[in-house]
Amino acid sequence: MTAAHGDPAQCGPNAPGYAWRSAADVDPIELFPGVTIQPLWEATMARKR
């Protein structure tokens, strides 16, 4: 598989620029009453514009 078609090795926990966490390690955030999320990843590099 070529980079033009995507490389599965660059997905998931191997994705460059991302730090992955387990759902058990993340406290839920309440966005609205009764609506919560658990962010499982966050960018570690600033987005280039």
C-alpha cells in the first residue's frame, strides 16, 4: 500500500502527532446537562494553516 492510498500503520495509536488514551483513563466532560463526552485523543502538534 502506498502513502497516496493511506498506510494502516499510521492509524490508531501509531498516528503521528496524536497521544492516545484508554476510556478508563479519561474522566467524562459534561457538555450540557445529561450530555457527556470522553475525549480519547488529543493533538500534540499545532495545526498548520
